[in-house]
Amino acid sequence: MLRMDQYEHIRTAHRVYGQSISEIARITGHSRNTIRKALSETYDGYSLRQYQPFPVLGPFQKIIDVWLSDDRERPRKQRHTARRIFDRLVAEHGFTGSESNVRKYVREAKERLGVSTTKAFLPLEPDLGQEAEVDWGTAMVVLQGQALKVKLFCMRSKGSGKPFLRLYPCERQQAFFDALMRGFAFYGGIFPRLIFDNLTTAVRKVLQGKARLEQESFTRFRAYHNFEARFCNPGAGHEKGGVEGLVGFARRNFLVPMPEAQSLEEINERLLQQCVAYGRHTISGRDKPVEVLFDEERSCLLKLPEVPFVNIRLLSAKADKYATVMVDKNRYSVPTRQVGRALRVICHVDQVEIFSQGRRVANHQRLFANNQWQLDPDHYLELLQQRPLAFHSARPIRDWKKRWPLTMHQLLERFCQAHGENRGIKEFIEVLLLFRHHPAEDVQQAIATAVEAGISASGGIQHLLRRNQPAPPIVPLERYARLPEADISIYACLGGGL
């Protein structure tokens, strides 16, 4: 087969310089038939062989075929690559050929054996307001100076492409339901169909085909909001490829640099604003920007329920000897007078409320790890007044001390010097009890003033608090309503009849 430069030379020699076919054959060494073909036809390059021989690889082809056939029974992520096959041939069978020939043969053999072949996908154009995809991912944030791994909830409309994102400490069912309800509120309605992975918070058991046994609580949630749940086949993330891509996109574009805040709620507010602002572009194949389709989509969604779904868990508990109750393998404190009593616990997504005889006695931020203690030092102050020597080693006080301003440490030291260890601690606990009925800023300001003035008694702090409280406004008597003048003439009539 002629190269392009040879083809050009032959045609130029004949057409431009008038050389004969015999003369060109003598100069170039090509046959006259080849020269005639070059003069009469267009150049079509090299024709591909029907079969590509592998002279060096030939004795090893059956070994490769066996390895690739066995791969069909192996996990998808633990199958042979062409590089791994080449390495094994060299190490185990003394292969001396090139890696490029191994790659060519492996590519052909995989297609022939049906192993890891590239799949074809259909271009889709979903209707507005019909389907949304849901998925979880992970991300890193910095809360109060500490790096923390959190869960990233992602929801994406298949029609408009508008995303909704929110961070949670965990993927538990209450967080899952909360995220879905917030997503519905963001979109302005409920999608008739939602597409999920086989989440344990939704699916109890995967059956044959598309059949699933749902968690009873998820079925109640779904029935309340009237959407259809469709679950992907195991290992088939491409069935909800839009939201799968959103997880990585959100990490790269919404969470870089790593967000820092005092609470997860602050970061979620920023994420919400980014979701609202997203959509000025037009997705390939659509004729309108995302934000325009998002506005049009709202009229196609199911209406939100008038009464929101009650997303709480009710538990019964009993306060132990440490004045704590156990909830999801974590301990939450209650006032010490509740020890031994039966209590009711309401678990919200982010907080735990504890009730005794219908009255709330404790409210804590919810913990999501295991074997943690959430202790409110105020719950133990009366007990510590009875046992002042345990004050410095008490766990709730030790944790609280880390957040005290310097003036509180100074006041405690002064009380102990003035009254002795026991009496000084009792006096100081009287000051700590003031936090129950006064704003923390006011109490800390009174403590700072007391330290500066050399006050060494709790009564002095109480006096400073009362002095700093604004006096109630004096209302003039004229502003009060006055009773009408009494008619006393009736008494004269009564007197005349006696």
C-alpha cells in the first residue's frame, strides 16, 4: 500500500511532468499496476486487516481467555486489567512480548467474551415535575475549629436539573425524612416519583427484580406525601446518574474551600443560598435555563400537606443514679431530683427533650456518636451544694470550666480564700444558680464587677444584678382607667324608709 507522499509523487510526476508509467515504475520501484491504480483512484489509506496476528502472544491467548472468563464471576472492582494480565504473564509464564500487544488482545477478548464491555445509554428528556433523584454523600467541614466528616443529602429534579443540598451529622431515618421534607419545601411541592438507592432507612429487604420490602416507617412517610418510590438495581448507580454526579459536583463547587462555622446550621444556610442562586446556565439539550424550568416546574408538583409530617420518636426512659437517661447509646442529663423516675423522651432530628409528668425538665442538643455524655451542669448544682468536695472533679463542672471567662475562676478562688474550701464552693454555687433566672451576659458582667470591687460573697453578686436591672417604668395615674362617679342618692331613699 502506498504512503500519502508516494501517492502524491506518482500523480505529480505523471500529471505535471508528463512521465510515463514505465518511467515512474523504474524510478519508484512500484509495479505498473500500483501506479495505474494511483493515477485512476483517490487515496484511501491503509486497509485494515481482517485478522491481526499475535505471533509472540499466540501461545498465551488461551490463558488470557480463561482469566477473563473467570472474571465474570468476580466482583466488578476486582477483575483483571490489561496491565495486571501483562504483569502476570511476565511473572508467571515468562512472556517476553510488548504490553501494547497484550492491551490490543485483551480489548478484543473482553468484547468477544462479554466482560466489562462499555454500555450504551439513551439520551433522555424527562418531563417537568415528574421525577427527582435522591442520594447521600460525605463531606468534610470545620465546626468550632474541629474538622468533622458529615453526610451530604442531595436531591435533584430530573426535569429542571435544580439541586437541593443539606448537611447532617448522620444518615439516620429522622435525618432522611427531615431532608426530604425540606427538599419538598424548597421545590414548592412533592414530585410524584422519587428515585433512591436501596437505603436501609427505606428498604428492609431487596427482593427479586424491582420488588422491595419497605421499612414500615418509610411506607407511612411515603403514603402521607403520596409519592411513588422507585429503587435502583443493586450496583446500578447510573440509573440515577444525575444525582450521582451532583454529589461530586457539590463537593467541588459548593464545599471548596472547606466551609468553617460554629454550627452546621450556618453552613446549611449558605448551601441553601447557593442552591437558590444555581441555575443561570442551560443544560445541554434544553432550550431554557435551569432557573426558568424550575419556576415552571412548581405548577406540576403535588401540593404540600397542610399539616407537616410529625418527624419525632417517642421513648420511655428512667433516670439512673447519675441523673441521666440513655437514648441511642448516649446519655443525657436531667435534674438530680428526677433520679429513679419514669420519664418520656421526644427525639427530634437535632435535639432531645425529656419530660416528667408532662413538664419538660431537660432539653439537649442531640448526639450521633456512641457512648457520649451530654451533661447540663445546672442539673447537678443542688447536689454539689451538699457535696462541695466533689465540685472540682464533677464531670459536668469540669466541662463547664473550659468555657468560663477568667473572672469566674478568679471569683471562685477568692470565695475559697475568704470562706474556706467548703463554704467558698457553696457560696460560688449560689452564684452559678443565678444563671437560671438571669441572662448569662448579665451574670458575667456582675461577676466581673465583683472581682474588680473585691466582693467575696454571693449576696454581693445578687445585689449587683438587682442594681443593674432597669427600673420598671412609672405610669402616670392619668393613664389608668377611672371608675364612673357613684350615684349615692339611692342611700337617701333607703334611710327614709327605716
